[in-house]
Amino acid sequence: MKHPGYPRTKPSGVEWLGDVPEHWDVKSLTRVTISIRNGTSATQLEDDSESSVPVTRIESISGGRINFDKVGQVEWTPTLENFRLKKGDILLSHINSLSMVGNCAIFDSDRPLYSGMNLLRIQPEPTVHAPWLWRVLSGDGVRKEVSARAKPAINQASVTTTQIKALQLPVPPVSEQRAIAAFLDRETGRVDRL
């Protein structure tokens, strides 16, 4: 499908990104977020209990959305509330196999869920449209950048929180962020139906 390009562009200063529309900014991820931090290190339980709560695991985000069939359980404590996910939070795997490092999902549920280990919880600024940011972070360009920065180890690779925060992103005005996210949702939904 062909769409008209922007009439005026400028160099982004980011090699993988190339030129961007003249009215867009290029910002580090940390400048478009409130917080980027790891989840709880609470020990996961082998069995559910009356006082346990669901917590994300790496496999919880493998499909780009939260899979509640693949969450773990931890014993609830008051400090866990610091890790309770809110709609629009994005989870990014920064420790995983090399092919899966950088995988991310957006939390868009009303069900209670807490952020677990090895997943960075990214909370977008109120002026940033969370579904757009999730689409950018899920895109090939960012995924390749994350993989390039990953430090390989036996059966897994890792990227530091500092490296993730420094990722450079194209940032259009929020009205365009919304339009881009809506377009991608529409088109990927159409492809999925086909």
C-alpha cells in the first residue's frame, strides 16, 4: 500500500532511522517516559494461594500482549503495589534469548497484574500515546538496535536499563501518534483476519 510521504524531512542524526518529517522530534526513550524500571524480585510460588497475586514472567509477553495463561504468582505484600501495572504500561524483555530480547507488550487490561523480574516496566509520559510508543518499541528498527546492544551469555542475552533509556526514537506530535497507532491497529487487524 502506498501513502504520500511528508513533503519536508530532516536528518534524524540516528543511523537506523534516517530522515524524519521536519516537524517531528528525535528523543531518547527516557525523555518520553515517566519511569523505566525492573519488576519485583519477589520469589514466585509453585502453587496459587489465597494471598497470592499474578506477576508477569518473560513468557507472559511473548505475543505482544499480556497472556494471562502464562503469568506466575507471588505472595502479596504492601510493597508490591509499587509494581502494579496500569493501562498503557509497556513491558520490555531486557534479559532473554538473543532473538527475543527487546520483545515487548502493552498492558491494556483491567485485571490486576504486577510487573515481574527481567521485564522493564515502561510508563509513558501523559503527553505520549502509549499504543504508539508500544508500536515504535515493537518495530524492526528498535528491535535491531536492542539486539545490537545486547551482551550475549550462555542461552541468553541482556541489555542494561541505561542502554534502553538511551534508545533514540522519532517523536511526532501526539495527534499523529494517535493516527499512526490507529492505522497500524486497523491494518494489522485486517491482516490477522485474512
